[in-house]
Amino acid sequence: MEELVQHIINGLNLGAIYALVALGYTMVYGVLQLINFAHSEVYMVGAFSAYYGAHFLRLQANPGWMAFATVIGLSVLVCLALGFLIERLAYRPLRGAPKTNVLITAIGVSLFLQFSGQVVFGADPKLFPQVLEDYPLMRIGEIQIQFFDVTILGTALLTMALLQYFIQYTKTGMAIRAVSFSSRSAVLMGINVNRIIMVTFFLGSSLAGVAAVLVGLKYPKIEPLMGTLIGLKAFVAAVLGGIGSLPGAVLGGLVMGLSEEMVVAYLSSTYRDALAFGLLIFILLFRPSGIVGKIKVEKV
Amino acid sequence: MGVVSRFVPLLVLALGINGCTKKAEISASATDSKEIRIGQFGSMTGGEATFGQSTDKGIRLAIDTKNSAGGINGKKIVLITEDNQGKPEEAAAVVKKLITQDKVVAILGEVASTRSLAAAPIAQQFKIPMISPSSTNPKVTQVGDYIFRVCFIDPFQGSVMAKFSRDNLKLKKVAILKDMKSDYSLGLAEFFTKKFKDMGGEIVSEQSFQAGDQDFKAQLTQIRASSPEAIFIPAYYTEVGLIARQARQLGLKAILLGGDGWDSPKLFEIGQPAIEGAYFSNHYTTESNNPATQDFIKRYREKFGEVPDGLAAAGYDAAQILIRALEKIPHAVPEAIRAELASTKDFDGATGKITINADRNADKDAFIVKVQGNVLKFVTLLGP
């Protein structure tokens, strides 16, 4: 029994991480119908900018909330800049091009960043600066809950709520929805579509920045290829929940995390990735719009 | 992964950024008899980059020393280094290139058994001797009579750790956490289990993961339920650090045990303080009073400004026995090199005395070391 509870806690934590990254995918997809494969690399760059920033400012010497805020700020800023560059240089020139072109470009950007990362940062794994101390928050018998576990889940839920509010109740949010609905009609309504797309990229990228720091603190090993697998899993989570939907991304992430945990615990870790991608195929076959999704999923 | 990795080679070509830090140094005079060409392949980039980089430094130290002393019979040794990015399929491709394009007479590499196993059939097919510095899976040298290694093998390493656990640490209940995708990890786990059971111990839980995983809490929670005294983790340093941390977070106090794949400065960086007090078997120790070892450490520090790890020492030794073989033969032809390598006996290397046995493996003792702060403390030396 204690084991099962521990597995549920572990699974939720893993799921919260997928959820956090999945939110970034879903934001961009909702507006552009583009699966931004470079998202996981923006996340990786976020982790490295936090790493270098913390070392430069010597933040590890006095960990705490101030150091944590600085590192998150840094990571988000760099991710914003990178998101801006990617959108401006790679995606905007292809605005009128067929979807496949944009998709392949996204994969290209992703690989470009992965391998440039190996050249610039070095390929060896590095220790993410521990700017905030993790400690056991609760211990009931054998069951352990860590402080970061709660923080990450809380951040994922809070971000989802804030984004949902932003999309539903602000003027920019309304414009985002309009562009998502039909970018051509949005232009006729006087909406600056390029600006709205840029805002979406900013939002998505800053989410990657936040996720990078939180995950970095929890799994403190960072390397240029760190985004690949987590990115793919998060993408599956987004599809599972219903891509384009914010609550769907969080739900999908949690379902993914929990089912992976249970598979590893009670079956074998061999099936971990098989399960993730099996789920993707299953969802695409039987419920292409995901658990809560409304919009139709584009075939990629 | 499938979709993305299919695009990798295309894109790498298209963008012209070849992920590697060291391009092959191909001199213009390929047929110049004034030089002896040796190939090296290793993981210079990728997740296990310190393996390739340490080995490379050890090899370069040996070759540069020889070259500055005049080379072999007046001929300079030219080292051609290829990066396999830590991927078995790349390893096979670069070794083929080294043999067919660069016309090397011998090959040094790899650390990881999976990659040595991918490359060995090609070296064997072209009859080019290949020396692995530190691949410990038994299958590597079984590929053929041109494949050698200068280290011990997993049946020995696994049973040494089992012996150490039973005799020295007096352990009864041990759990195993192994990497499903790695020949090295599976082999070690198998031989450890066999010996440990033979000696009256019990394997209370056996869990697995896949290289690249970040979360091991599911497996560790299962292991915790079986309350072992120690966990044997035959894996590479990249995962070990995270595993150790997560084990401690779950309140597991068991002793951690491992093999030579743990040896990297990164182990401390990522694993401390969770890794403190862990034991693993290794190829050498800096505390050895063997003059050859101390001489190697001194020169390595002068050249690279750091203390060599076990893989650097093994790389150095692989290059050393190749140089010894080249010195003994009039012409550097692969067949003669092979014969000479096979007769290596009592060579005084940085990792101890090396004798190549009939199976082309080295008969050597294993050093058990303990993690203390940021150093590896020598505990004991165990023979077969």
C-alpha cells in the first residue's frame, strides 16, 4: 500500500514536468497549428543559461529564493530572446508556405540547436546549480514527498490557470483566440497577426524557461541533448490531452507520468517509451482530438 | 526519437556542423612511408563524452611521448581520431572510414562495450588489429583474432564485486539496477548475480532502466520495498549520479556498488553528496605505488593539468602495448602487429602488469575504490 502511494506521488511529479513542457507545445500549436519541435531545445538553452548565469553571479554560494528568482528570470529572458529569433528567422519567412515545410523547418531548428549546443556548451553532462535546497516536506511511514515535487506540480497548475485566464479574459488573449480560429479573418478585424504570433512564442518560450529551471533543480544533470526525450514525451502528453487545449496539456502530462511510473514499477522499464508512443498511436487512432480537445488534429 | 534521428545525418550534412570537436587529421601524403597511421574512435561528444576525452588524452600522451623521442625506427606515429558521438552505428561507420580511407594499420577504441562490439566485426573483416582500452564485455574479443583489450572482463569484474560484497562488506541482501540497453551493464549484472548467489547471498530485487532516463524513482521505490543492504548499479556515470540522488531522496540508505563505468570526475559533480561511501571496481588507482603508474600520473598532470581517471590510464596502456608491438617488427603491417600484440607478456603499464592471454584479454587484478569526497580512495586489490 505504501508503495502504491509512493508510486502515485512519483508519477504525479513526473507528470507535472511533462505538463509544464507540454503547455509550451500546446500554446504554439493552438495558434499556428505548428508543432514547434524546437521547443525542447529552447528548454535546453534555458537550462544552460541558468547554469552559466548562476556560475557567473556566484549564486550557489547563497542559495535561496532570491537566487532562485534571478535564475528563473535569466532563463526566461534568454528563452524569450531565442523564441523571438526562431520565430523571426525560421518560421515567419514560411508563413504562407505549406504546413509540411514549416514542420520540417521546426525539426531542422531543433537539430541545429542540439548540435550547436554540443559545440558551444560541450557534450558532457553538467551539474545544474542548486540555487534552492530540496528537502523532504512530508514523511508518512515510508512515503516521502519532496519540496520540489510540490513546487513543480503547483507551478504547472498555476501556469495553466494564469494562461487560461489570459487567453479567455484579456484583449490580447481574445486576439490570440481570433488568430487561432482564423488568421485571415483576424487580419480583417484589424489584428496584427504577426504580433500575436510573436506574443504566443514569447509565452511558450518563457514556459520553457521556467520548466528548465524547475526540472534542472529536480534532476540536476543537464546536457545539450536533455530536451529530446522530455520534449517528445511532453508532445505526446499534449496530444493525449488534446493539443491546443491548456487543461488538456496538464491532464495529458499527468496521465503520461502516472502510467509510465506504473509500467516501470509493475511491468518493466523496457516498456516505458513503448507505452508513451503506443499511447500516441492509440489516441491518434481512436480519439484524435485528445481527452479534452475540441479542435481537429492536423496530420503530421 | 525515430522521426528525429532519421533526420540527423541529413541535417548534420546540410548544416555542416559535425558535432565533433576533433576533425580527422588527414595529412596530404597518405602513402608516405615516413609515418605510421593509427586510428582512434571514441565518444568525444554525446552523453558519455568524458569516456572518449579521457581515453584520447591517455592515448595522445603515449604517442606524443614516443614521437618526441624520435618515433618508431625514425617513423612518426600519426593518430587519426574519429568521434562516434556515443552511437554504435556511428562507431561502425567511422571505423570503416579509418580502415578504407585513412588506411590505418591499427585501431584503438572504444570504452563502451556496445560500441566496441559494433566496430570489431569491421576491423576483423579487414584484418586490422583493434585494441579496446576498457571494454569489459566478454563478447568484444570473441569477435575474432584481430580484436584485443588491455583490461579485465565482466565475468571477472562482476564476480570480484560479488566477492567483495560477501567477504569484505559481509552483505547478504543486494538489489540490482541495470541498464537494459547496455551490453556492459547486462553482462556485469549477470556475473555479479551468479557469483553472489554461489556465495550464499540473495538478490532481493532486480530492476532496469534505459540510458537517457532521468527518473528512476519507480525502480527505486520497488527496490526500497525489498529493503536491501546494498544496491549494485552496473551503469555509466551519467546515470549513476542521478540514481544515487533519487535513492537518498526516497530514504534508501543502502550501500551503492558499481563497476568501472562509474569512473569520471562528473560522478562527484552530479552525485555528491549522495554517492559518498559507494564502492566500485576500477582499472587503476592513483594511490598505486607502482613506478609506471606514478610516472604516468606525473606526466599526464604536466601535459593536461588534471589527475587522470581510470579510462585515461587504460587508453594510455592500449597505446603503449601497440607502440611496443610496432617497435618489435621491421614493417608496420597489420598481420605482424597482430602477432606481436598476442605475445604481449608482463608489460609494465599504468594500470599494472599486462599479459595478453589466449582469448586476447588482459589478465589483471581489479582495484576496489571507495568514493570519499572528490577522490577515489583505494580499498583493496582483488585477483581472479
